[in-house]
Amino acid sequence: MEALRSGDFDVFAYESLLHTRSPLLRWIYCESHALEPFAAFGASARQGEYRFQNVLWVEHGRREALLDRVFDELVHTPGWARDVERRFADEGRTLLRALGRARRRPTRATVDALLRATTRSLSVGVFKEALSDEGLEVFFGQFLPVSRIRPVLPRLWQPRCLPHFLKFELRSLYAAERLQAQRAGALQTGIERAAHHSRFLVEDTPFHEPATFLAHLGQLTATGSPRAARLQRLAEHRRARSRASDAEAAVWRELERFGRHTLDVKLRVHAVLRFVRFVATAEELKHVLTVEAARVCRRVMDALGLPVETTDRDVLLAALTRRERAAAPPRTQSN
């Protein structure tokens, strides 16, 4: 979500602009912007302040300086981009471990750790804003006529992992294959594994309804078998990845043909292209993992009898604390 400008502040108004009924999910996305200094530099300091629930206010000048510094560090500081990649690789592993622990044993500690790991992983979104197509044009314009590569720049943002909604379609098609084979429980299993990937939500989506999910499967397989449709979509994804590689090759080709290609320039171009690949992929992975975390939180809410519409982070953690205290053995007083 882009910030709204209000005077000297950038305002992230997730409470009213994020399409979900869950204040918990709004907090997760909003809090990720407060952690942008962590994303860029591993800093423990946060930015901004909450003036209303899930509405974060950040000084515009301070945030613009952060975005400018991200770009400067990328093109002028050797090793900065690799440090960022390692930071988020570590955060990804931390989030996967937190998901497993919260699924197996949902306590206040494990759920709080899951929420914090999710917000840190989401903070990677600051790099897409710092490295817009306009920013890339400014960078490459130092070394070659940017008009030669402007048409291919958007292709650089193709993620190297499976895009989020392609994952939804592939899981749906696998469910359709199991249904055709008349596997027991195939419909419900398909809904559980696929439906939540259709929207970035804590609450159920329309595809959690069996009739809607079956209609969706019918549309996906209208032109052939589920297996053939699945293979076709994977082939399309490979072609999209190939176009991204071709775009990178076009940049190098134009640099060699028209630009200044000293060793220093080549190293800087290589660093920027590699970082764009990383950001494009991390942008997809962050949403996949956030949806998985949201579903874990939804199961915890259901187990505690908490409604999605009124359960924020504080309410959820407080309910877990009460359950743990109620389940704890009574203390015995010694004489």
C-alpha cells in the first residue's frame, strides 16, 4: 500500500484501506512499515507513531531520506545488498520455524513470535518502492541511453518463485485431479490447501464454499484435463522467467554496445540486477508466508472462540495468556 500524504507526514491507513475485516491482519501490514529501518539496515529502531488504530504516521522527510539512502547504498556500498539478502534469508527461516511452533503449540510466546517474524518479513516491501522503474532509469541512465532498455525494465520484476496466485491455481488443479480420481475427501482437502491463497485475508474467502470452489475448478479445466492445465501454467511461468532473463541480457547487451563498461560499472550493474531479482522474489514470498501465518492465527482464534472482526493482537495474546493460566496446575503453599 502506498502512503497517503498529510502535511509533513506519510500516512499508512490500513484500518480503512486494507480489504479485510481483521484488525489483526491490518496491524501486521501496518507494522511492517514501522520496521522499514530494520529492512534496510538491520536497525532495531522503529519509525513513525500510531495516532489511531492501525494508522501509522511517518515523517515524510525522514522516510524519503531512508528511500534515498537505500538506493545510494545499493549502488555505492559493496556488500550492502548481500547483507540485506542474508538478513531476509534468516528472517524467512525464522518465520518458517515460528509457523511450525505456532501450529503445534499455540501459546502466547509462539503466536507473538509468529506475528513479529511476519511483520519483519513484510518490511521487505520498502525496497520495491526505493527501486521503482523510474529509479532504475536514473541508475542505468548514467551508463547508457535509457531509451534503449526502457521497454524491458518492467520484465526484470518477474519473481523467480511461483507467483502467489499461480500457487492458488496449481493447488486448485491438483485438487481437480484428485476429484477426477475419486479420492476420498479430495474436495475438502483441496479447499483447505488452496482456498486461502486466493485472497490476502485472515477470514474465509468465497472459495471456502464447496459450490464456489467446484465452479472455480470447472473454469480452470474447461479447456482440458487438470494435469494438462497444470503443465500449461507451469510452462507459462517458465516463459515469464525466461523473459526476465532476456531482459537482463538486453541490459548487458546495450551496456556493451553503447555504454561505459568499466569493471566498476559492471559490478554496480550486476549488484542492481541481482537485487531486483531478490526483491521481486521476496515480494511474492512475503505474501505467501503472511497468508500462512494468518491462517494459523485464524485457527487459534476459532479455538479460543474469538471473532475475526474484533480480535487484534492485544486481544489475541491476552486470550492466550488467560488460557495458559487456567491450564496451569494450582500452586501449593508450603508450610
